[in-house]
Amino acid sequence: MVRYLALLLVTLLLGGCGSMNPLNWISPDEPNDPPAELVELKNQVDIRQLWSSSLGGGTDGKRVKLVAALDLGRLYLAASKGEVASIDVESGKRIWEVDTELEISGGPGAGDGLVLIGTSDAELVALDADNGEERWRTRVSSEILSVPKTGNGVVVVHTVDGKLFGFDATEGKQIWIYDRSVPVLTLHGSGSPVISADMVICGFSSGKLVGLDLASGTVRWETNLGIPSGRSELERMVDIDGDPLVVGSAIFATTFQGDMAAVSRDSGQVYWRKKLSSFVGPGADWRSLYVADAAGQVWAIQPNSGAALWKNSDLLNRWLSPPVVLGEYVIVGDFEGYVHWLSSSDGRLVGRVRVGDDPISSRPVVYNDRLYVYSDGGTLAAMTVLVKDSSSN
């Protein structure tokens, strides 16, 4: 699976960076770990597509972090060539669309009446959530390959050079900055910050998970989730690229070539660790955590102990999206545009639909018993599911 990872080489003295194509950086012709072929599957669930919409070319084939952001009954989308749109979740109708003429590389984030986007030219831009008009923009230290977040009047963004910035949401003035050194070799991308009450939580390419005071940027705790080991820089990569998941007083996070762990939100104390390599963050329902590992296996994990409840290996090397849960189903997208539905009780594949030919790398959105999938090609599809009655003929 390592061959499918995009790597970012950071030369700190020069302040520059470069990346390699995730699909061919080692050997584009004959991969050692080919993706699992999909076997014929008779859907055991009635999956219905309600509507679809599209925005520009999506990522336009670039390794950027574009997601569907949900806020107050609207979905916000961005495309790498500069388009940003607001979509009504019920009808799929476009509320507004603007062309920022920017090279968007991260976002959007939504909240506090703002839609936030980051650019490859190291700019953070805030748009008005009601009409798409620009409210403010500010410069940061490097490219943004994460999703900016906002809460309690503070906008937070993580840049590829390891810095975390806090800005005033009203005017865009910098309030604080937190700086972490970046290893020589990292995954292509940055973990997005998570705002939880008066804290911001973020993972870094060093394998460190950090909790900061949202208002001041003061460090409350720092915890190492990934301990580098091995002789080569590749072996020592322990990035936290997936977004941490906060559930009550616990934080669940994954590292690449490191551990999955449960951490106290208040103190940073590690409750448990489990050896599990992943570059996407976990999902959860009322009973379990769900995570797609770096090999394409989907796991159900016991939240209190880290014990594995089940594992599905049918989707090996299919470059899975972060998982979400809708009802009794765990859902992941893959690199060929398929959306896979697994039973949350035992991990069986029970359904499959295809949104298109483009990869699905961002986390789908669940809202009001509907699933919203945004593909890398810029297609947003809304789906719902009805359970088939096995007793009917």
C-alpha cells in the first residue's frame, strides 16, 4: 500500500516543498500490491440516489484536500480552480456559486457565518456563507492542505510547514501561532484541526497530537501517538493525517505506521494504544469506532479498550475514504468511485453503488438519514437507503 502514498519532502532551510504522484512514485507499471478486484455483489440494502450536482473539475487531479462541509442545512463545496458553491441539502439546488479565481488546496470549512478556503499560494480566505462574497483574506506561512475550522469566533488553519494559526473570525487578524518542526519526509497533506468547546485539537506529521486553548493558542497538552522507528526516513514516517475524532471526553486518532489511540480530551493522557496504521481518521456510532487502515482493511474497534470487534479485508489496496455511519451501515468510498456499505454488526459487505469514475477520498457527510458523497471529480451525490424486508417475496 505504501506505493499509493503521496510523499512531501520539506527542505526547511529553503522553505520550499515538493511532492510525488501517489499513483506512480515507485513503480507505475506493475504494482506489488494491486487493488482487490470487486466480486459480484447482490445488494442487500435498497440504496437510492436522490440527486446529484457537480462543481468545476473538483480536485482537477491534484492531491489537495477538498471536502463537502455541512452547516445549517447547507453543503459547501470548493473546486481547485477556484469555484465555491452553496447547495441546499434537501433539493440539491444551488443557492449561490462564485469563482474566486484562486488555486484552492484546502477546504471548505463552514461556521460562524463563514465559508473558509485555503490556497496553494498560502492564503486563507473567508467568504460570506449567505452569498459567497469575500469577507477577508490573510496570508499564512505556506500552502494549506487541510480544512480550516471556525468556532467561538476563532478561525484555525494548519499549514504544510507544521504551523497552526488562530485568526479572529470577524476581521481575519492573527491572534496566535503554534509551530511544530516538520520531519524530512511526510505524507502529502496535513491533518485538519478539530474545535471542541474551548479547545483546538490537531495532529502533526511528527506523530504528535496537541491540545491548545482556542482563544490564546496556549498549549494545554502534547502527546506522542507515533514514535518514529527504523533506519530510513520512509520507515520513520508517523504522520497524523486523518482528522481526530472527539466523542465526549475522549479523542480517537490514528497515525501512519504508528498507533491508533484513545486520548483524554482534558489532559492528553493515553487511555489505550493499538498498532494500526492509517492515514484517515476514524468514524463512530453509539457502540463502535470504525477505521480504514493503510492496507484497505476496515475495522470495528471497541472504544473502551481498543480491542478489534471485526475486520473486513475485501477492499485491500482500494485507497479507502474515511468511514462514516448511516443507521446500521459503515460506508467508505474508494479510488474508482465506488461507495461500499458494510454491516456495522459484523463487517459484511451488504451493498455497493458507484458515483462515477473519480476517486472518493474525502469523508462522506451524513445528515437527516441521508448520505452525501463528494468525489474528487467534483460530483456531489445524495443518497438514502431503505432496508429490504427479507420476509417478503
